[in-house]
Amino acid sequence: MCWRKYLMWFANEHVQFRLPEIESLLSVFNIQYNWIHQEISHPFWVIELPSEHAATQIASRSVSLHCCVELWAQAKTEEELHRKLRVLPAEQFQLHFSAEKSFRIKVDTFCNKLSQADKISKIENFSYLPIEGHVNLKDPDVCLNIIEFYGLDSNNIPKKPLDLYFGRWVANGQRDLLAKLSLKTRKFIGNTSMDPQLSILMANQAKIVDGDLVLDPFVGSGSLLVAAAHFGGYVLGTDIDYLMLHGRTRPSRIQSKKQREKDESVWANMEQYGMSGKYLDVVIADSSLPIWHDSLTLDAIITDPPYGIREATERIGSTKSYTISEEHLETHIPSKIEYGLQHMYMDLLQFAVYHLRVGGRLVCWVPIIRENYCEEKLPSHPCLKLVYNCEQVLSSYTSRRLITLEKTYEPDELQQGTASETSAREFRAKFFKYGEEKQSRATSVPNQIFRENGLFVMLGSRAMSHLCKQQDSDRPYSSTNSVKCLGLLATSYPPSHLLESGD
């Protein structure tokens, strides 16, 4: 076993989800490791691994990872970097530098751009390396990386890099999956279809491997089943929405037709990606009334329950008392009542406790009112250990948290779970409060400008860009046409990416 240092370069998004994904994959592949540098907000982490194979295993599943590099030297200045490389033992180069192996040296920067001339100048400074092979820029046997980190503030870029790394490229992460599984090209989607990156992150945190049995009890259009099946899981799901599972809801895409194609379904998605062999079935069922046999044992449950924003929180029930005659029983469609978030999560945890194997994981989203949040209010159960808790901010007032719970032991009959009393109505009210406040502020701007022509002249493109950033820091507008920009601002609604985006 030859332990070496590896540089993990992460994509600059979903920062809180990096560590849960990587630690879950380390557990999936049973890899021993030591963290040398691991800072949540930093895009470059250094880890010590027992082999290069371990690094490629992690990269083979991680969607957060941009690439993995065998780290040969790390420094604060170019002089220090070259000094460290010059004193490396000859064995470091012998495996990779030979006359038969082609090579390429690549310069990458984070939060800065370099001209091609600057990149070539930097590469030429490494001429002392004992490289014998020929250059191959397209498909080299050995790719060497010079990586310069200029910080995280793109508005205040230093003249010199804060950190420099040099090493040999080992493997890319699975960022290509985002295009392959994109919702834009997917056959069947709904209003709340989970985007592929979050779906894959959930599947990785659930530690799904080939042959696992995976359930989504709020399956919707089946986005989470696609991610689970991609890693070899056998998938099944339930949902109370008859029209959704039969592909008869109104189309989510903008199109001339008001009806979906006849072949739109969860099955069609699985077939599109060549995963039909992993698809078991989806069933119309109420999650508050489980239909499964007591002997059902699951390896993982991944789900995104409705929050009452784009999809209603409903269960079968009625406020009235009546009896259905036998002649109408076969065609009777049961009425529905509100399914409170507290009861929904208590039922979900209770189901997970009785049907997950020991060591199996429940990964689900929980809507949160940020000002009232504390970890103790998250859904919990004595048999389930909270492993990870990551936040995705939706607005100034609301967010949702991806919690990962692992079953530690079999339950006793008297053990019950707990959940916060937050209602779907309260969360919905807080969620839309952000949009109402932003819209009222925006609507007042054009009136003031059109009353005072002098002020209108002053508000050019730069001023408008600044004004719009103040109105909506998450989605700044910029336009050379002040009137057009003001019109957009006056009629703006919460950005689409803030809306509920899970099945």
C-alpha cells in the first residue's frame, strides 16, 4: 500500500453537499483516508489515499467533483512550488516519464483568466522536469496540471495566486451526467421534477450500489428513480397522484398542445436512459396508508415530499361520514384532505424504521422556515441516526434541508418518531412573502422615475444593474435599456430556481 496525496477540485456549486457525498462514497468503496486539507467553502481539498484506484473509484460516482489530481507539490508562490518539485525523488517521475509516453501540461485557474501567452510562459518554467516523451495535446498518456487559486471573490482578484498546485491528472468527476440526464431532453417531467445534480447527490448519500432495492414514496415523475437506477439500484415508487403516474397532467413544458404525448411515463424515462432492467414499478398509493407487506426490506429510501407550493400535501380522507354502496365501490374515487407536514414526516420515518435494513439510509428533503430553524426540530426517530444535514436556500425566509438518516437498530413497538409542527400553509405563506415584498418594492420604482425625468436620465445601464442587484441579489438583471429593465423589475416574480424543484 503506497499512500499518496490527491487534490480534489470541486465544482463551485452546492457547497454544503460536497463533504456528505465524498464521505458517503468513501464508505461505499470502503476506502481508508486521511484529510490533509478540507474546508467546506474551499474548492480544493487535499486527501491522502492508499492507491490511485481509490481516487478513480470516488471520481467514478461523484457529481460534485470536477477532477482528481495526484498532488506532487503545493505552495503559496511560484518559487516555492518549483523548489519543492526540484527535490522530489526520481521514483516520482519514473513511472510516468518515458520516451514511449506522450504528455501534456495544462494551466488552470480558479477565479481568474490568463492569456495564452501567460500560460505558455508558465509552462516553459517547468522545462527542468525529466520528461522524455512527445507532446500530445488531444489524448496524452500523462496530463500534468498547473492549478492557480485566486480566492473566491471575483470582484477583488489578487495580482498573484493565493495557492498553487502541481500534479498529474487522475480522473474527471461525473459532471457529464448533468447533460446526459438533463430535464431539457427527458421524455417525462413534471412541475417539481428534481434536477439531475441533486438527484445524483441524493443517490450517493443513500449509498446505492448495484442490486439495492430503492423506494421513493412520493415518486412524482420519477427523477430520483433515474439517479438510483443509474448506480444499479432496483427502483419502485408510489404516489397518490393518479394523473401524474398515468402521464395525464398538463404538460410542464411550453408547447402548443395542452395534452402530453401518450407514451409519457416514468417507464418511458427509464427506457430512454437504458435502465428499464432496473425498473420494478410505480403504484398509485397513499403514503399514510402503506400497502407493502411487513416482510418488505429496503436498502434505501430517497424522496422529496410535497411542501404545498407546486404540489398539494394530500392524503385520502374526508371531513364527512358516509358509506359507499357496493355498486359504486369499484368506480369510487376517494376524496382527499390535507396531509400535515408533521404527520407526513412522522409516517415517513415510521415506515423507514420498519422497512429499511439496519445500515440502510433514508434521504429526504425537509422544508424549513429559516428564522425558526434549529436542528432539534428536524424529523427524528430513536432508530435513525442523523448523518448529514445540508441546506439549500430558497428565499430570505425559507429553505429546504436534505437530511440523511441511517437506521442503527431494529425498533421496539413503543418507539415513535418526532417532527416539527410547521404546517404546509405556514411554509407556503413564508415562501411567497419573499415574492410579495420584492414585487411591492419593484413596483414603486417606475412610478418615481417617470415622475422625475431627471432621475430617469441618471439611471443608465450601470445604475440599473446596481438597482436590480439590490432588489434581487440572487438574480441580478442587467440591461442597456432602462425602461425595459424597469418593466421586468416591476412585474418580477420569485426566480424559477427558488421554486420547489423536487418530485
